[in-house]
Amino acid sequence: MTDHGQNMSEAGVCSRGLDIAPYLQGQMSPNELTLFEGHLKTCASCQTRVVAFRKVITQLKQIPTEAPIRDMAPDIIARIPEREWSRSSPSGGFMLFLRLAALFLCVAGVGLLAVHMRSARQSGIAATAIAQEWKHAQVAPAKNDGQETGEKTQAVATALEWLASTQETDGNWDAEKWGAEQQYTVGITALSLLAFIDSDRHALDGPNAATVSRGLNYLMTRQSEQGRFGPECKEQMYNHGIATLALLEAYALKKDDAFKQAIGRAIQFTCKQQNGADSWGYEQSAVRSLNTSVTVWPLQALIRADSLGFPGLKPVIKRSIFWLKTMTSPDGEVAYSKPGEFPDGYDALTAAGVVCLVKSQGRVSGGDTEKMLAVLHKSADEQGESINYYSWYFLTQALQGEGGEQSDKLVTRLQRTLLAKQTRSGPCPGSWDLSDQWSASGGRVYTTAMSVLSLQ
Amino acid sequence: MTDNAGHEPDAEIQDQYLMERVRSGDQDAFAVLIRRHQQSVLNFFRRLGAYSNAEDLAQETFLRVFRYRFKYKPVAKFTTFLYTLARHAWADGLRKAMRHAAIAERVANELPASDDGAMGRTRAAMDAQMALEKLSDKLRVVVVMSMYQGMKYEEIAEILDIPSGTVKSRMFTALNQLKEILDDRSRAKHE
């Protein structure tokens, strides 16, 4: 028995080893089979591997095929609205609509500069009308009944329609125009983009692609040489953290080199701003100002970047998670900037803490997290009809991450309140009113984007 | 062993006919189509690591079949269409890392704890399932499609939108890793 020297790597692995799986699985043509069997007679490396792989395959085949507990057909068919059965091929009405919409966009595109703002608004509406049709085909029904799923789908579609109609021509959502503080334009734009991206995995190549691409391009034009997204200001880490997260979610959908480079610079800035203090806050050098509310945004971004393969982030994440744990009381309540300090309650901070802990650890269990989840269950159960967008965004994420019947019920209750409070008419149909303590800072784009994200 | 075993040309023609009927609004035809593939799709998700939500994912896959019924072209195999949608349903389920974490934990919690567990799995089957779950998603899906769904590498390549050479190399890597994992488990039991 000898090895074919010309096929062996330095590590002693035969390059023909790649053919072993097709050989054992009957995936070779007769000609390939003859050639490989000839090789196998003289290659000790492949012979050893064939024996080993055959054993693995035999063991894998021990996993039994399980029969469905019940026939799924009736349930599936019941989830399809009756009117859908009578729909004809989209080569008819819908395709014609698409063509007309495309024609309209072309005309709008070459239209007079003087009316470009109005055209852009109309283009947005046309695109989102298509998006709504598309959305009906994309959104995964949840476990609850079809009617509720339909309501959520419709609510998200009209919210995205409103968001698309309020985007400025350079891709931003103007914070001040919609009731927020101007310095948050980058953060508000990023939140809006997250609402689009989180609702539709075709956000970059579907009907909303133009809106989303304009927004992402805007963010990238607002990145400083140091890597910071948005203006240098006291609240810069909100803007920067959320914008980084939006770029990362876009990068998860499309491995675009421009996204990657922008993210790389953003991560460097984030790590530098941590400044050895393990967390982030309003002023980079004053340890006293570090706080959980700011920290959870850059931290979420770093965790997401790590999961997408950006290197060297684990030590930074680990330090921040440790800091979060130092903010957590023995009862599982997460404080603002020092243990026991809850200037605006602990609901949002605890929920945000759970989101970061679970995402970084990749699991729900653990003493700290379980206590925190118990706090969240109580908190979610006590929520009334008054929406706290910031808190509910994190609450729904944390509870969905936990999963389980009780969490699902709590999330559904919060989502029902959100659905009931969506504006149906007036100048901003599809959006949500400014109603909680943070709405004055974030404005209507913020309340709407956070609601969409909470409805996912 | 493969769930698609026996799904040969006749079956393909029947699937195409059923899809044609579904496109024209025939609910009974859709029910037949679901019944023909529900076991295979359900097992696909279970082997990928879903357990308690495998049926949800299977239902979602068939709902997508209905939604995209006009995009299906009879020139392609119906199973290619079906598992492309199943793969997307799975990927969507994984997109939120937290949900993934919750699923993984539920899977770990719900797997039978002993040989005579509720599912009647043997120790070897449990070891194999555990080993599969330790693979990365991109390797696991190739193993599941080729080993259990009985798909050709070309069909897997089409579903995953990767070259068939990549399917081959992923299969090689996966088998190497599975061997290491199973050997480790075997050694641990004998120590």
C-alpha cells in the first residue's frame, strides 16, 4: 500500500479526499467512480478516511425519521385568507402595476428639479405601495391566529409607508421636522433603517431597496475621519451605536465592502471611546457619566459585529458585560450609572441588560439572567395602556429571546396595545403619537420605528 | 433512510401537476401536496436543530409555497423550490441571534435524557443528533440535505446558491468534524 505522492499535501492529507463523501454517498458518475476507485487502491490516506467517514455516516443514519404527530394540511390551509385562493397570476394586475410604478419612478427621476422634493415623496409612496404588496408575501405568520398576524403585517406595512414618505431626498429622516432634537438625526435615521431591515430580509433588493440604500448612504456620509457616525456632541454614542447597528444589519444581508469598511472604522471608534472604563456614557472621559442606557447601544453593535466575524471584540464585550453585571442588583434590577440608581425606573434598563447578556452569552439561562427575566415578567405584566416605546422595544426583544408560553403572552399583550394606538388617519397615518417621556427627544420617526421593531 | 427516497420522475410530475392545481386555487390539491412532503420537511427542521418549533417552521414553509406559487417554474424540481423556501424559513428564524439562542437551549432541554426516552431514540442516535448540532449552520444544512433529504450536490448548490464544489468541500469538512466530535464522545464515555 503506497501513497500517491502528487496528491498529498504537506499535512499528509490527500487532495482527492474531497471525493470521499461523493463516493460514499453514491454521488459520482460512473467515470468518476472508476477513476476514484483506481486512486483508492493506492492511497492509504483516502483508505483510512473512507473507513472513518463510512462509520460516521452509519452513525448519522441512526437518527430516525419521525412521523408528524398530526396532519398539518388543515391548519395551513386555514391560515390562508379565502380571498387569496381566487388571486390570479401576478403577470396580470400586479405586474402591470409594477411596470406602471417603474414608469412613474423613471418619469419622476427625470422630472424638473423644482419639484424634486414632491417627486421624491410620491416615489416613496409608490415604492411602499409595492412594498405593501410584497410584504404580504414576505412576512412570516406568527404562532397566534391569522387575524392578529394580518393586523401586525398591515400595521408594519403602513408604518413603513409613512416612514418612506418622510425620508428626505439625501436619505436622512430629519429629527427636528418630526418633533425630535436635531442632533439625533443620525440616530433617528438609523432606527428607521433598522425598522425596514428588521421587517424584510429583502430590504436591500426588494421594493424598499431605494429607500434603505439612500438611508445607508446618508449614514456613511455622516461618518467622521475618526469613525464616529453623526456630530460630535454629548449624546454622540446614541447616534453612533444605533448607526453602527444599522450598518451591521445591512451587512448581514449583503456583504458589501463599503459597509464593511465603514463598520470597521466605527468599531475602532467605539472601542476607543470605551476609554478603559468598560462602558460608555455622555462624556468620554468622565467616569461618573457612564450609564447603562447609552452603553447598551454600542455594546449591542459590538456583539453583532463579533457574531458577523469582525475580529478582536470579545475582550471589549466581556468587560462591558462585566460592567453591566456590576449595575445589577441582587434582585435582578439593572441600574443607570451606579448600583441602586434608578432615575427613570428599571424596566428599560433591565430589559436592555437582558438583551445584551443573552446576545453575548448565546443563551438565556444563568442566575443573573433568570432573576432579570423575573423582573421583566413582573414589569411587562404591570404595563397598562400607556406606551413607553424605549422600554417596550427592549422588553419585547428580551421576552422573545426567552421564549415560552408566558413570555409570548406578555409580548402579544404589549403588541396589541401598540396596534391599538397606531394612528389610522390624519396627516401621519401609520405612525405612532408622541406619548412617553422620551418622545420629545426622539420625535415621531423614533416612536414609529421603535413600534415597528417591537412588533417583529 | 432518505426522506426523499422514491421521489423520482413520476412523483415529480405529480408535484408539478399539484402545483398547477394550487395556482388555479385548488385547496384539495394543496392539501395533497402538503401531505406528500410534510414528514420530509418536518424532519428537515428537526435535524437542523429545531425541535419544539419544527412544526411551526414546516407550516411556514408551506405557507411560503402558497405565497410564491406563481414564482414556481415547472422546469425546476419541486423539491428544489420547496427546500429553497424551507432554507429561507430556517435562515429567517436564525436571523435574530436571541431567538436562535432560545431555540438552541430549548433543543438541549427537550432532547430525551436517556436511551428509553419519549422519542425512543438510541444512544447512538442521540450522539449523532448532538454531533450534528455542534456543526455550524452552513455545514449542518449540507449534511442534512445530502444525508437525510437525499439530494444531489447540484440540487443543494442550487438551493444554497453556492457552487457544487463548495457543497463537496463543506461535506468533507463536516464529516471530518463529525468524526472528531463522535470520537470525543466515545472516548469520554469510556473514561
